[in-house]
Amino acid sequence: MDENFNIEIVSPEKKLFAEKGKSITIPSFEGEMTILHDHISIITFLRPGIININENKKKYFVEEGTVEFSKNNLTILSSTIIDLESLSKDLIFSMLEDSKKELNQENLDDKKRYIISHKIDCLSQISL
């Protein structure tokens, strides 16, 4: 029995990934979530973190987006997704500095503070 399912990652500019896969781990607001063949149907939102396809075959940094899984078809839509292979140390450092400045703003609500904190944590781990 084929245990693969269709994975498609789309940004406004182009389709970034379209292959079959055995697993994908996503950073949802509910926590890290791994999706396998025949997973229950879901629709959820992404928070900043790493999308990990097929146990490290391909990784993406994502800030936000939506995920839909149904009938072994997974679609991820995000306008802020970057292939980890194309993230330079300079870009990570710049993104970290911008996020830290944003986190220090006085008028942030709790949700925005939560999102920025996850972004900083994730970028810090990538830069190690």
C-alpha cells in the first residue's frame, strides 16, 4: 500500500514544492504537528517555524500561512515562506534584528508578541 500523499506548497509568486511525501511537520498554532498518510482532515494556521518534509529532505522557514489536508492532499499557502537552503547568515541576522526591534514596541497585543517571539526563537535556532 502506498503510504505517500500529495504535498503542495504555494506562495503568491510560484509553486515552491509539489511532490509526494511520507510525512510533513508543520508549526501550527496548536503546536508542532506531523501529518502522515490518511491523517484526519484539517484546516489550520501556521505560526513562525520550520516546515520539515520527509524527515529533513526539504525544509522551509515560514512566518504565517494556512494548511489544508483532506483525502491525502496537503496544501500550504503562505506569502512568507523561504527555502532554508537560500537563507544566508546575513539575512537571518537581519530578520532577527528587525524582529527584536518589533518585539520592543509598546503597543503590541499578546497575539503579535507571541508570533514575534516564535519567529525570534526559530531564527535563533537556524543561525546556530
